[in-house]
Amino acid sequence: MKLQQYIDLFYDGSNTDFAVAQGVKPQQVTQWKNNGFIVVEHVLYSPRRELAEVEPLKRNIPLPRGRERKTKG
């Protein structure tokens, strides 16, 4: 989830409370949010790069929600 969603859910929307809990200044939290950091299972992740979109191998693996297969033609 996006960092702001995590802060809303666990810190009642308070960047300051979240910053104190993490041992950082509120400005650091703002930087994380501006840089698109996300939280997965209570771990903060920073984006490294956009991945190229490619067609999945034909193994009947479902696409993530919100993604649609592109059809040629």
C-alpha cells in the first residue's frame, strides 16, 4: 500500500506520530511519500525502477487486478 495509506491506517493520518515511531524527522516521511515509497507487510520499500511491460508466458497465470491483456489488431 502507499505510505500515506499506511499512516492513515496505523497512525490516524499523523505523519509526526509515524516519524516519531520510526525514529526519523517528519521531513523524512514527507520525502518518502514524495518519492513513492510503499509498505508491504510492515516493511517500507523504495521504488528502484519501472519494469518494462511484457506479455506473460502462456502458463495461465492470472494478471494482477486492474491489468488487462493487450490484444493485437
